[in-house]
Amino acid sequence: MRKLSFENIRRTARRIGGYILLLREQLRRISLRSWIYIGIALLLICGGLYWFLRPAPPAPNLPIVEVEPVKTDDVEIYGEYVGRIRAQQFVEIRARVEGFLEKMLFDEGTYVKKGQPLFIIDPKLYQARANKAKAQLNKNKALALKAERDLERIRPLYQQNAASQLDLDNAIASYESAKAEVEMSEADLTQAETALGYTTVSSPISGYISERNVDIGTLVSPGGQSLLATVVKSDTVRVDFSMTGLDYLKSKARNVNLGQKDTTRTWEPYITITLPDNSAYPQRGIVDFADPQVDPQTGTFSVRAEMPNPEHILLPGQFTKVRLLLDVREKAVVVPTKAIIIEKGGAYIFVVRTDSVAERRMVELGPEVGNNVIIERGLVPNENIVVEGYHKLTHGDKVIPAIYREESKKEESPKN
């Protein structure tokens, strides 16, 4: 078995050696051009193997930015001013006749009704004058009645030539004079009764009355100490505030006329006010007046609004913060303030195109409302703008856009 195996090995080796000699002989016969072709073929094969077997190139490191679509909304634009509350009616109660103040018929600071008696001034003198005027009137009426009867007797006698023309003329004159005396007495009585009525001072309106300005027993008169108290009607109050001439021009540019009703608009300029504890008053007031001229010293003009005050929370004379609705921009293009970059050349925003390329877009800014800004020109709705990560961008950069989620930001903030 071993002899056979070694023999087989020798034979095989001789056979391989023969093949090698044969191959060597054939290789010697190959020309130089053939060798060149073979080398080129080997290079192509090696290049192809390297191309297909090479490792994949690393992906480009694109910046990831958060984007948000441009939205449109009806934006309310407000202005803030300092206002002063004024009563709708503020009436001074004054004495109209002279006399000693006898009584006060109300509790200070309470609500009084129209026509309610408030003060009593000593009426004795005025009652006497009224009685005298009434007596004089009765006397003159009696004299007028006698003159009328005398005239009725003279006329038939004059027609029968039993009385002269002079007698008739005297009777007529006496009757006319008596009638005039009656009318004068009636006027005197009316005047006396009016003065007597003024001794009871009543409230001309319904409202809250102040404390009295004079004490009981004081001599009051239409001249000196005539102010007895004041009555304030504050179920509805007026809020006065001032606006600048620039505000006026802006409102005119938007065709908004303050203090005038406009049926073509779906809204009216209204105000809200802040109470001293910085809480918002629940009622709204409507602007009903704007001064047609500007004060040259301050450059402002006066505006007035009426505000319901059913619970009498607002006090006349109180200062407050006024928030006025100046305009409503319908379907305005609105973007977050944080998406805007402002430089010397103006304001711009990075817009991500549909091919994920960031484009630097110059925009014209409008009013700022809360955390948003109105864009007057430069953007159209539904375009994607960069709201986070624009600091690492330049114009034309390829980016990886991610939709901005405000809710997720709010959830992450407490953890941080």
C-alpha cells in the first residue's frame, strides 16, 4: 500500500511539472501586445471588484431644524392707555333760597331717588309771603268782579242816553285795570309758592349722594354757602383717555373712525379696563366720542367710552389702565416672534423649500401681537419656516426639517 502511494505521488508530481513546463512554453510564445491586453483586463477586473466591494461613503451631516407652517388668523390689535373714570351724571345740590337749614332727610353715602326730599330750609318767611300773595290775589279778584258788574250796568244806560261816554270809558278802564291787577297777583303768588317750594331741596336725579357740605342750623343762600351735597349717577360711567396723533393716523389708514358707528364692519372699537388689584373688569365699554382736534401742547386727542357699572365697582375719579381694540386684521399672515432675525439690512426668516433647502427670505414686519408678529409682505400661507435651529444655517443649506411641537416643549420644560 505504501509503495503504491509513493509511486502515485511521484507520477502526479511529474505530471504537474510537465504541465508547468508546457504552460511556461506557451507563455513565452505570447506577444507583448497580448500581455498589455491581459494587464488592462486585470486592472479593469480589480477596479470593478474594488468599486463594488468598497465601503459605503458616510452620509452628509445635515443640520436638523424645527419648522412650522405659516398660518393666517384674524388678529385683534390693541392699544393701552391711562384712563380716568367719570360719572355719567354729577349734580351739585345747591340752595336756591336764603334761610336756616333745618333738617337733613337722607343718610350720607346712600342711594337716593329722583324727587326725594333731601334738605329742609326754614319755610316760615316764604310761607308768609305765599299767604300774602294769595290774599292779595283774592282781593284783586273781588275788585275785578265789582268792576265787571259796574261795566255791565253802565252799558245799557249809555245805550239809552242815561249815561255819558265818560262814564262808560271810566267803567271800561276800571275793569281792564282790575283784570291786570289779578294777573299781577297770580304771578306774585306763583313766585311766592315757587320760593316756598325751594325750601324743600329734592334730588334732581337718582344716584348716590355725598356727605353734606353744611351743618344743620347754617344760614344758606343762593350766593355764598349754596352747595349742600352732590349726587352721582354711576350705573353707567364714562372712561376718558387720550390717544396720540399717530394712533389717529393709523386708525384712519385702516378706515376706522373712532366714536362713529360703522355698519360695514363686523366689530366696533371697545375698551376693557383693569381694576386696582390688576384684575380685569368683566364689562366692556363702547367708544362713543373722539375729539376732532389734537391738543397742540400734548399732541394727543381725547377719547371717551361708556362702561356699564351695575354693581358700582367703578368709582368716579378713579384712574385705570385702558385697553382699546384699535383694529382687526382679518386673515393676516402670522409667525412666531422667535422665527424672525433682525439685522441692519432688515428682518428675514429662513424658509424651507419642498426640496429641504433653507432659503433666506426678507420680510416686512407688521404689528406685534403677543408672541406673534404680523407679516405684511414676504410670506404666503402654508410655507414652512424655521423656528428652531436657524443660527446654524446659511442661505441655500440642505436641512432635515422636523415639525415643531409646542406641546412637547411644554412637557419637557418642567423636567429641565
